[in-house]
Amino acid sequence: MISRVVEAKPEELRIFLEEAAGVSKYRERRKETEGRLADTRENLARVEDIRLELGNQLGRLEHQAKVAGEYRELEARLALSQQMLWFSRQQDAVRSESAARRRSRSSPSRWRVSRRTCARARRSWSSCARTHYAAGDELHDRQGRFYAANTR
């Protein structure tokens, strides 16, 4: 063993001395710890990447949640507007029905008045038609005389 120590290169000699001093096991632990630290750093880098990606997704999801909330609000407003429209149309129908009932109650008397007005209009029309025909006959008669005078 002594010959090995004497013939050893400086690196091998250092290893023998560290083993004799009991330092080599600490060096080995240090290498393991450094390896674990390097793995932990890589894991932290991956965790940071994942955190950034999740942050981006969170922003998109917040926007989608906002849009969904606006959609629900607009849908509720639409439902309320449709109900108000239906109620308004129902009220219009009720008013129209009551007006029609009033008109139908007064309808016989209005019918008699309309019939009298119609009879008066017929008599007036007959009178106007007779006047029109008489004026037309007179116009033809005068035109005939006019043409005869022109011919002479």
C-alpha cells in the first residue's frame, strides 16, 4: 500500500489523503447535494414556466368569465324585454277588445245613421247625374250648332 502511495500521481495521492482524513464522504455528499440543487433549480424553472402559462390562461379565463357574465346579463334583459312586450301586447288587445265591444253596442244606431246618410247621398247623386246628363246633352247640342256654323 505504501508503494502505491509513493508511486501515485498527485490526484490519486489527494484521493488517498482525503479517504484517510474522512473528507471523501463529505465530498460525495456535497456532489449529491449539488446535483439535487441543480435538479431543484431545473424544477423551479419548470414551475416558473408553468406559473407563467397558468397566468396567461387565467387572464383568458377571466376575460371569458366577464363575457359570460355580460351574456347572462343581456339574456336576462332580453327575457325582461320579451315579458314587457308580451304584457304591452296583452294590454293593447284588452283595450282593442273593449273598444270593439263599445263599437258593437253602438253599431245598430250607427248603422241606421249610415243608412240615412247613404240614402241622402243616393238622392244627391241622382240629382247630380240628371244635371250632368242635361249639361252633356246641351254641350252636344251646342257643339252640333258650332260645327254647323263653321260649315256654313
